[in-house]
Amino acid sequence: MPDELSVGELGRTVDALREEIRAMGQGINARLDKVVSTEVYTLQSAYTDQRITALGQDVQKVADARDALENAFEQYQLAERDRRERERQARLYQMVLPVIMGLLSAAIAVWAVVAR
């Protein structure tokens, strides 16, 4: 009989086991409270995918706008270069034409004097 527990010891052992089981249950419940349900996870994943897709589209729009702006700027630079070249040629003609006219007038005057 020395190996057998008394009724009091048996009660205390059962109470200790009950306490351990209750503590384990509370631990499991605490961990389950942190777990997300499958439905919520699916909805969150779908929303995240939609948001990523929308952001990707926004990034593509910005990239397209940037490319269009770069093309417009390049066209502006080409047009400005052409305009400057035309102005340079016009100034050159405006300078050369009076000199040629002066030389032509001088040549006619010299020819008129020599021809007399």
C-alpha cells in the first residue's frame, strides 16, 4: 500500500492535471486568435493582388507619359535647331546680298567710266 496514493494526494494530482490542461487550452486559444481564417486571407490576397495590378498600371501610365514628354522635348529641340538654322541663313543672306549689290554697283560704275 505504500505505492498507492491517498485520496487527498489523488485529488491534488487531478487538480494539477486540470490546471495544466486549462493552461494548454488557453495557450492554444491564444495562438488560434492570431490565426487568420481562410476566407479573410483569400479576401486580403485578392485585394492585395488588385492593388498591385492597379499600381502597376499607374506606373505604366507614368512611364508612358514620361516617354511622350521626352519625345515632345526631342521634337521641340529639333524644331528649335531648324529654326535657328533658318535664322542664321536669313542673316547671312541679309548680310551677303547688300555686299553683292554694292560690288555689282561698283562694277557697273567702273564699267560705265571705262566704257566712255
